Amino acid sequence: NYKGEQKPSSSTKSSTTQTTPSNQKQFQLNVKAIQENDQVTITITSPKDSSSDVYGIKLTTVTGKIKNYIKVNGWDHKRINDNTVSYQTKSSPLGQSDVITIKLKVDSKKPEITWNAYSKDQKSLGTGKVKP
């Protein structure tokens, strides 16, 4: 179901589920930000050994507001509030070694930006922070 709850069908399945996280690598994205005047360019690269494709990215400024943002080919964008925008795709996910560049117009110098990456079924893959 959409909440990601899992119903163990047997005790064997439960023990298998418990050992899986230790084998799984923590999800990582390489996120860099550069600021020129009021424009922040965020480059997001998926590692070459990534096990999950990214279908959504939410960006939130901790300091300041996002005044504008630029469309990314193959990705839909939506403003959530003054300091949050999200990008989603159905056809062009960020797979191994893929790169996406997002440009934001902001009203502050060196804004701290948090990112959250999502899977195809909208489950959070990981979060992080970046500062230009």
C-alpha cells in the first residue's frame, strides 16, 4: 500500500526483512550548488552504483525564499510554497550516473537548501543539505 507498511507472512520472511538493511547501501546523491547574484544552480548526480532511480526531487530553502525556478526537460515542476519547489518525472528518472541541473532564483545570499529525493511510488529515498 501507499504507506509502505509490510505485513510479514511468516517468521522466515520477517528475519529476512531484518537482515536486508545491513546489506543495503545508504542512498546517496552528489548535490552541488553554485550561486551567481540571485541565481542558484543546483547540480544533482546519481552515483554510478545507485540502486534506486529518482523520480522526484523537492528543494526547500531554509533561509530566504525561492522567487522563481526554471523548467527541466522531462520533469514537471510545482511550487509548494514561498521556499519549496518540487520536480517530478514519469519518463526520465535519474538513474545510475545521471545528472539533473536545477536553477532557482532566490532572495538571499548563500541560502541553505535541503533536498529530498523520491522513488517512483513517492517514497523518500534520502535527504540532505547543500549551500552555495
